[in-house]
Amino acid sequence: MPEQSNDYRVVVFGAGGVGKSSLVLRFVKGTFRDTYIPTVEDTYRQVISCDKSVCTLQITDTTGSHQFPAMQRLSISKGHAFILVYSITSRQSLEELKPIYQQVLAIKGSTESIPIMLVGNKSDEMAQREVETKEGEAQATAWKCAFMETSAKTNSNVKELFQELLALEKKRDMSLSIDGKRSGKQKRADKLKGKCSVM
Amino acid sequence: MLRQSLSILKQLSSVTKSQDATELLHEDLVMVEQRVEPAKKAAQVLHKKLQACMQSQSGLEAEKRMKKLPLMLLSISMAESFKDFDAESSIRRVLEMCCFMEKMLANMLADFEVKVEKEVLEPLNKLSEDDLPEILKNKKQFAKLTTDWNNARISRSQGSTGPQAKQDGLREEVEEAWRKLESIKDQYSADLLITDCFKHPLPRMFKNISELKEDNSQKGELSVVCKVYGEPLLSHLSRTNRDIAAPIQECIHMLLRTGMREEGLFRLAAAASVVKRLKTCLDQGTVDHSEFSMDPHAVAGALKCYLRELPEPLMTFELYTDWFKAAGEKDLTEKLEQFRVLLKKLPPENYNNLRYLVQFLSLLSEEQAINKMTPSNVAIVLGPNLLWPQAEGEVALFDMASASSVQVVTVIEPLIQYSSSLFPEAVSFEVPDLPEVPDVTLPSPVTHSVVAEKEKLSRTVSSSSSTTSSSSFHLPLSKTSRYWSARTDLYLEFRITT
């Protein structure tokens, strides 16, 4: 278990082309690019409020195109929270997450106190849907983690995803805003309850 | 009364006209009878010689045998020798590997010899020492009784004019002799039949020896050699007598046919199970192109895996830093010149395979309008599988790899982009005819290809199929003795009548 530091590290995992980078970029920069560029590995930093102070939210966008077990293990052992992304248009991409989840479980010992979000991205592409929302929910129940469907393209549920993830962290009190808008965040989280299931 | 005995006599004389014992036997049995003696001889000689072939002491457990085998002794000395080398030494690695192999071979040999002894030597010994002499004894007795019966019959016919009592006595004598003759004839026939049945197992036993041997060598190959994944490039190429590694060539052949237009080829994940099956097929050298061609992402995944699992990257550890130095060169002409120099420094095997692969990737990136895989994208997803640093521990690997996998793109991208100028050799695979998009962009040295090579390829693949055989023998007779050997799934079944 990493020492509590000023950094809060979130690692984004998922198969190639499911939209990990798009999600992160939408959250960090608020933009969406319709380009097709695989990621090697990118890290984004953002200052957030944490325990009445500030800390750096460090988001690691991993590559989905080549899994090097050694690299993956290190990302996991360094990470505090995990976002597991699949595309609702590809059943295979959900399958791909299973070994990653097992890996997280193996390295962290237990996922009880580790914030993990299972994310079905590309929720705008309803016509190509292969994975039903129910199936995603069922998988999240099995993994005892939270679940959400998002769309980086239409900016649906993206900010909520990160808020929810931070809310899952019980060891620290974190929020995305840095100017102490506690109540605002709290309301937001309540509003979210309907959309995401927290196990 | 007289008529009755006369009719018996008539009956008997019709059966036995001559004194030769063989006349009493069915003609099949006569044939078999002639084989008994040579069979005994053969069994004796072969038993002796086969015993001499055994490398281990007979009668011991497989484990004890193994310890005394020369192969095991070799393995032990190797184990002792490699301890003196430091962990990094390649000699140590080779010795470790050989030590393991020799031990495995010794183990297999010991198992094999135990099996040969149980399944071949023992039955052979029983055949030559017990069964066949028994038959020969019966044969003698049969001959003697035949003579007795004939004598009795003759003396009876001579004394047919004598008193009734004598006649009766003689008749009883004849009948008694006949009964004895019958019973020994039955036994002898049965013996001969067994012998005949043994004739089936006999050649089979020898077939078993050769099968066991074959099975052994196949197992050896399977575990020692048949792994293509993870095998050093050079040893794979020399073992299979190839220029291009089988997984590279096979996967590219499949991709050329069905994968060129696939969006995100090499980027998107394929079903792990399909990739695994394809890898197994490639390991065994039997790939059904039609089975996997429909799943180009799995084929791309298997190809990526092969490159990644090579003990040394295709672009070598030695030139690792040189590649980055060259890629850092600002001036394009100078950069390409440096690449050319480095390409010449690569071992010829690595160069050939890299050329083959990069020429294919270049062709793939020409379809970028459809597959979205630009040279840069291909370099990002495939680059880290072509070049990685030699690292001590996992942490070092990670730190170096995460930094270098960004850099590696700067090496691989120009390689793909300027493929035609860096690799002047003609493309040695069949360039598929893709309609719709005009092929005017093809670089000049691309030649349309050689079908012969493809044929050669498919031949080598189909001929090298290897499966462990299991065999059973059934003879449609009653008594069964079965030898079951769990380890090889090979069982032998002899059925013998009594």
C-alpha cells in the first residue's frame, strides 16, 4: 500500500480504443478529439481539495494496445484508485478488463478499500451497443465496485465519474473543487445516486 | 456288434490313412506347427539382444534407473558446473537449460525402459522359456500317441478273427488310444492357436518398441524444441530451416489477406482465447489459416506476442541506445543514413525479419484512410514490441520502458515511413489486390510476389504436424492381458485364447 502522499494517483485501464484517453482529456481539458491516436502512456495532473488542503490528482492514462505485465504491475502498485474502462460497443473490451481486475486484486490484496470504477464508455453509440447496462452493473456487483456509463464524446457522466471515484476514497476527504465548495459537491453527489450504483 | 465295431473301424480308417501325425491336424494347424520352432528361436535371440540394448539395470524402479543413466550423470555435472558462473552469464543460462533438458531426457529414457521391459521383454521371455517349450512337449506326446493308436489299430485288425473277448479288448485298446490321442490333439491344437495368436502380439511388441521410441522422441521434441514462442530467433530459424520466423510469416500471410482494412489493427484487443489458441498452433507448427483469418485482431495479437516474447528484441539489446541516438538526429537525410548503418549492424537474421515485418507495416499504413493506422500509430502500438532495454529487475524495466516506449515511436515511425528507401530489397510476400483504393501509392521496389514461397510455406506447415499417438490392439479372442501406462496415455492390449 503506497504511503499517503500529496499525490493522489488514479490509473485508467482498459483495452485499446475504448476511449480511456478521450475520457481523461474530456475531464482534464474539457475537449473531445475525434482523432485516432493510440496512447503510449500519459499522465495528467490537476489540483484538487483534499482534507481541507490541496493535493495533486494525478491521472495516468495507460496504453490498451500492449500489455507489459511488469509495467502493469507497477502502475497498479503505485495507484490509489482505478478506473476500468470498456466500450459498450465491444463485449471483448469488457472481457479484457477481467485479467486487469484480477491483477489489481492480486497486488492490492483486497479491493475493499480501493476505489474502483467500472466504466462503460461510448454510451452515445447506442446503435452499436453490445454490452447492456445490466451486464455492466452485474459485473460491478461481482467485483464489488462502482459502475457508470459515460460518453466522452457527448460529455455525459465524465465529471461525475471522477467525483464518484474520489467520494469512494474513505481515507481522505477529497473533492474536485479547491475553493471549499463542500455543500455544492455534496448536493451533486446526492443527485448522482440515481445514475450510479455503489456497492 | 461286429458290424458296429466294423463301422467304427471304417470311420477311423477313413480319417487316418497314413501314420503321419500331422494328418490328424487341420491344415491351418500344420502351418502353425511349422512356425513353432523358428518362433522360439526368434524370441530367444531377440530377448537377449534387446536386453543388451537397455541402458539401465533391469528390475529397478524408474527413478532408481534414472539415477544411473549417463544422461542423468551429464545433467548432474552440468548442474554442478553452472553454479560456478555468475547469474548474468549466458553460459550459465545455457547450462541451466541443458541441465534441465538432459534430466528430462533421462527421466523419459528411464520410463521408456521400464515400459519396454514390462511390455516387451517379459512377454518375450515367457514366450521363449515357457510357452513354446510346453508346446513342443505336447507335440512330442501327440506324435507318440498317434503311433500308439496306429499300432493298436493295426493289431486289432490283425486279430479280428480271434475270440470275442480278445476282440473286445483290442477294440477297447483302440478306443482308449483314440481318446488319448483326441485329448492331446485338442491340447496341441490349442497350443498352436495360442502360438498363432502370439504371432500377432509378437510383431506388435516390436511395433510397440518403435512406437514407444517414437513417442519418446516426439515428447522430447514437444517440450524441448516445439516451443516457437520465447525461442531465440536464431535457433528457431536454424531449427526450422527458415529465413523468416514462422509466427511472423504466418501472421503476416493471414493479415495480408483479411486484415489490411481492419480499423485499429494491432491496436484493438482480440479475444484472449483465440490469441492463445493461435499461439499454441504456431508453437506446434500447424496453423489453419482459414480458422484464424476471420479474426485479424487475434492474428495481430499473436504476432505482437511473438515479438514481445523473443528473448531479445528484434532490433537487439546491443543497438538499443544507438537506435535512439539515430532517431534523435534532426536532419532527415542524416537520420536515415544512420538508420542504414544500424540496419547493417543487425545480425542478418534480425535484419531479414525486421525488413519483412516493416515492409508489411508500411503496406498496412498505406491503408490508413480505412484502417486508421498511420506509421505513427503503428509505431506506438507495435514499437515497444520491437525494441526494449535489457533490464535487471522489474522496477528498472518499468522505469526504463515507460520512458523509452515514448521514445521508441521516434525510432519505429521513420522506419515504417521510409521503409522503401531503408529496405531496398523486394517485398517477399504476396501483396494483396485491394480494390477500391488505387494502388498508385505503392513504392517502386514492391514486386508482386512469389507463389512458390507460399506453397513451400504451406507444405512445411502441414508436414510438421505432431500429435502424441495412443494405440490399442484388439485381437478378437478371449483372454485379455492389459498393460496400462498412465503417463503416456498409451496402452497395449493383448488378447489370448486358452
